[in-house]
Amino acid sequence: MADDTLTEDGTADFIALEQVEKVFVVRRKTGFLKRERREVRAVDSLSFTVARGEMVGYIGPNGAGKSTTIKMLTGILTPSAGRLRVAGIDPSRERRRLAHRIGVVFGQRTTLWWDLPLIDSYRLAHRMYRIPDARYRENLDRCVELLELEALLDVPVRQLSLGQRMRGDIAAALLHDPEVLYLDEPTIGLDVVSKAKVRGFLRELNAERGTTVLLTTHDLQDIEQLCSRVMVIDHGRLMYDGPLAGLHEAGESERTLVVDLERELPPVEVESARVVRVEGPRQWLAFPAGQSAAPLVARLAAEYPLVDLSVREPDIEAVIAKMYAEKAVS
């Protein structure tokens, strides 16, 4: 990888990894006074680049290496091998310097002060990042409005629901105007309405300020609505890098249309879908993930007595499993 892809001004590849590895040493007891030493390769020869202003989905099953990658990109972990740069900075060597240019949200862990009101965490961030007063007030007001935090500012963080805390964490990560935002399961615990608001906020942030976003999630709707590019990692290796539609094609994934009819009927017959399950008046139809559900719903509504329906997205673990199976055969 040429050095010009790692320039600090970020004009080329804002994030760049070259043959990055992360190996953990695990020791477990095998007998009296005996321990077995084993190496676990969480990230294995990982290489990719992200341009400034891109919104990229970074997905994979549990234990694939997603969070380990994010932790190396923030400087929390040091790579065992390879080269890694964010805006020309080595995260593990210049973690404090990089902290002023990045924002991080871990869905399972909060950066907020647990026993303090939400607003106090924001005031602490104001001082820690040395944010100019006018800029802090402008960013805080914007986040409070768009993420609907006004009624929560004086509530101790420990009293917030998971969804409320997630919105609070996202705001905290953006107060200092980071150039890159790492989001690890940012919509976990959010209801449908809150998810829509967070997604809209992130789209606006990217469009207005050109913030680079790396998003890890198990919710493929997050990817579909926010990212034009998706990377799939499994067992620490990059398996796919491209558009979401190409991922569905590679894994031959299917969406599921759950249909509730007025009464129990034989399996429905509709073009481009197949019935995979029937329970009383409810039927499950599978159809290609790259296909729009709208024409299918229109045909069903015209020919059958519908009461309700919903669309379920494909399971990412199943998509990756199919990709593995195809590679093994080839």
C-alpha cells in the first residue's frame, strides 16, 4: 500500500488497514497446576480502505472480529501485525491525538457517567475535548433537538432505558465534531420510531458535515438505509466488500413475508415467492432478498383476503454460511 493513501489530510483513504492481525493468548486449566496456552486469531490478514465521507457497513456474526477491528482503529488495542492508519495517524501510538478526530459508540457499553445526569456527561466532554463554548452549545442544541433528548438531560444515566442511553451516547460522541464516527450496534434496544430518527440523524450528519461512518450492526435495515457499501468479516477475514445487493446475490439470501389471512387457506400461489410454512391463517413466504416486496404484496392483496403482513430481513449468519458453503464446493 502506497504511503499516499495514508496522508493526514485525509484526501485519499481516510482509514487504511494493510495485512492487520490481532492474536490473543488464552490460557485454560487442563489439570492440577497445568495450564494450556492457546492463540486465538481474532483478526487475520485484514486489509481495506475507507475514503473520507463514506458510510460503510461492517458486518458479520458474533465473534467475527468486528469489535476487535473497531478497538484497533480507536487505539484501544494494538495490532499484533500489519499496518493501520486513520487520517495518517497510528491509533495505538497516538491515541490521545486521534481521540480529538474520532467519535465512538459501543452499543453494549456507555461512555456516559452512570450516576450523573445526562447533561453533566456532556459538560465533562466539553472540558475534556476543550470544545469552544459556541461550538459546544451549537452541537449540543442540534443533538438534543434531533435525538429528542430535552426531557432526559437532568435524568441520571442509570435511570435511562437502553434506547434513551443509546441516543445519549450518540450525542456525546458528536459534541467535538469528529471526522470519523465508529458505531458498534448503535440501534440496539431502540424501538422502530427511535431507530428511524437515529438513522435520519446519521444520514443528515454525513450529508452536511461529510462525517466518515463505519457501522457494525446485526440489523440489515441499518445497512440498507445508511450505507452504499458493506464489508463482511468472519473468523477475522474479509469475505466480501461491495454493495449490499451483491452480498445477497453471493449468499443467495431470502427475505420472508409473513402473511395473516382472514381464514385458514391452502398455501397461497404467487409468482417469484414460495410458501415455506403454514400455521392456521398465517403463512410464511420466501422471496429473493434483492427483490422488492411491493409487487408481491400488491398481488397478494388483489387475490387473497389479507388482514396483516410483515417483512423479515435475512439473517446475516445464514447469508455468510451460504457463502462459505459455496466457496467450499468451488
